[in-house]
Amino acid sequence: MPQTISLFMQLLAFSADRRNEYLKREKIIFSEFKGDFVKHKIMIDTLMKEFNLKDNYEEPSRSYHF
């Protein structure tokens, strides 16, 4: 959920035309690759790079220092 909020905050900085273009293309990806999660992720990542969007989701660190 936090990554979705971050994405929408980034999209709000775009012009309406650029934001709508991203959302239109994202919708196409969701409809074409809804059963293929690997391909779906690759396509969304590529789209985000094309639009210079940052995926602010980070895996939690697995190294613990005591």
C-alpha cells in the first residue's frame, strides 16, 4: 500500500496528459498480463523506468547487528 501512495504522489507531479498516458498503458499491462505475474512485473518495472518513476518499496534488511 505505501508503494501505491508513493506512485500516485509521483503521478500527481506529472501533467494531466502524461499522467493519463501512464495510467492508460498500465491498464493495458494489467489486462494483457493478469495471469502471468512475472511478465506483469517486468512490464510494469519497464513502464516505471520509462516514466522515471521510482519504486519506493524496499525489502526489509535481513542482516541484524546486535
